[in-house]
Amino acid sequence: MNEVKNIVLLGRRNAGKSTLVNLLAGQDVAIVSPVAGTTTDPVKKRMEIKGLGPCNLIDTAGIDDEGEVGGMRSERSFKEADLADLALLLFTSNRFGEYERNLANYLKGRSVPFILVHGKEDLEPLDESLRMTLGDEFGCPIMNVSCKRVSDRDLMLGAIARMLSGESESKALVPKSLAGEGDRVILVCPIDRGAPEGRLILPQVKTLRALLDNKAIVTVAQPSELEKIFASGQDYKVVITDSQAFSEVSAAVPEGIPVGSFSILMARLKGPFGLFLESVKKIDSLKDGDHVLILESCTHRASCDDIGRVKIPAMLKKYTGKELLFDFVSGLDDVPHNRYSLAIQCGGCMATARQITSRVNSIAEKGVPVTNYGLAIAFAKGLFSDANFKAFLNLIAEK
Ligand code: SF4
């Protein structure tokens, strides 16, 4: 399974957002009506976009919705915008007023990439001087679209794919400083009770693919095979393991070979890694009765040895020797309170960098330190004083 990108449609009531969702989806998923304010809660449609994989198209209520309830709906639209990987900001009749300008500046301020879409072009085409003004002001693509022209669907999907693929390529999962052409790498993938039947998990698959893209030479093995692998006398550049096998792997890897985890690579790719690294040290100052928040980016079914719900809490209690209290939040569920001494974000294999960074930053802004699963496990296992682990962190810090 792949991460699912969020494409959020924003604009005033009756700007044609629902009609555009239906055009892009190629079917009627949103209710279209000439009555302003027909869309109240966000409507989501999952679809495949060529070259991008699965995406959620999210139709939102108008940002100019009125009254107390309308204000709440409009707030919800901004919340969806926060988690967008790409926003489509619709306007019509060459009316780019205060609502649109505020929203465009809001997206810009949050580094959400966006396309300005001038809709209902068949009724009134976009004025060229407005196009130039907006281009200078926001530096984003501007499109003129008529939902009555079926060919506009391909134009829009192409523009969306270009914007999103540009962003996903901007950071590599495995930097060449860690493993480049001809470097030999060992991936340690334990096949234990927590491993899914008949397949590898997504971070393992993505790391393998990134290493192959870098033309590295990869050996994939279980922890129990490491001794035999090193006995062959072959030189290895780096070992990447599942976090849960850190202790066993570190004990088996000779000095001088960097050791890190899939989870740490994912954290570097998807989250504010500097914040994660700084926050992990807070584990040492946790006290009895402190609240720790576990942030899961999807609603997977937890097993009895679930890493976030069972293993990390047990590991932290053992390492600190304190009575810690844990809360668990999945997907986009609300955070119960802000009295957390630490929050720990999962590897986010099902979420995009924007979704994780936005979620993490909104919690960090409330003064809560936020780290990640892989770093928390490495810390609790004492790896921050291990030379091989420190060498791994140095290699991924290099640009
Ligand atoms: S909780 Fe996080 S790491 Fe686990 S499966 Fe979901 S997105 Fe992936």
C-alpha cells in the first residue's frame, strides 16, 4: 500500500468546487447545486492519479460560509487545508477578493503548495491582467477551467501530478551519503509475530527501492543471519534494521559500520527531523505521572504486541523506571489535551511528509516536545552513546 495524498478544494460557496471534484473523479461524488452552501462537511473521494498513486479529493464548505455554524464549517475547511499536500483554490468571474487573498496567503504561510483555479471559464474567461498580477503575487500555477469541457479533466490532473511529484522528489529517503553506487548495504527484516503474512512492510520496501535507485548492492536478512554474513569477510557500508531488533543487530555488527533503522529514515524524510532529534532527549527528564502522547498516522488494527501501543510504552517505563501515562491518537483524531511531557510520532508510512509535519508542528506549537518511534526506541536502548549509531546519524545529516 502507498501513502495517500490529500488534494483539498477550497473557495467561496458556489465557486464550483463540487463540480470540479466530480469532473476530476470522473463520477458524481459531491452534490452539486446552484444554491450556495450545499457542501457542509468535507466530502472525500479516493482515486488513483496516473503517476501519483492513490489520492483523496476533498471537497470543503465555502470559506465565506456565514453564521455561527457556517463559521465552524469554514474553520473545518482551513483545518483540511492544513493537512493538504496540494490545495486547489477556486474562484470565478475574475473575483479574487479578500477571502481568496487571505486563503492564498494562509496556504503560502504554511508552505502548502496550491494551484489557483479560475472556474466556469465558459461563462467568463480569466482576465489576462489578473492572471499576471496573481502570478507575480503568489508564484503558483494559475488555470482557467470549464467543467463543461471534458478535456479540462486531463489538464487539471496533469497539473496536479506535476505539482505533487515535484514535492515528493524533493527529499530522498536514502541519501547517497548513506549508500550510493556500489555500496554494500544490509537490510535487517525480522520475520516475527508482528511481521505481516507473505510480504515486507512499506518502510522496508521503500528503503529497498531507494537503495536500488542509488545502485547500492543490497543483502536482506533476518537478525539471526548477521553473524554468517559478517563471517564472509565482505565489506559493508551500512546496516539498516527494523527498530525493534536494534539491540540484537547492534551486538552483531562490527565496530565501524553505521547502524540505523527504517523508522529513522522515514522520520528524516517525512517529519521535522531536527525537532525529533532534540525532543528525544526529553525522555531522560520524564517523571512519575507524566503524560506521553503516541501519535499514529493511520487507524490500523492494533495487535497484542503493537509497537506504539504496547512495546514503546513498556520500553519507556522500563528505561525511565517511572509510572508514565499514555494516550493514543490515530489518524486525524483530536488530541485529548495539551498536558503532554512528550509526544512520539509513528513512522508515518501511510501519510505524506506534509501531513506529518503539519500534525507534528501543531502539537509542538503548544509547547509539547515531539520525537519519533525509531528515535525513542534507539534512545531507550541506549544507542545514542553507540558509535555505530552516531555514525549513521552523521551520514544522514549530510546533504
Ligand atoms: S501507525 Fe504509522 S507507522 Fe504504523 S502503519 Fe500506521 S502510518 Fe504506518
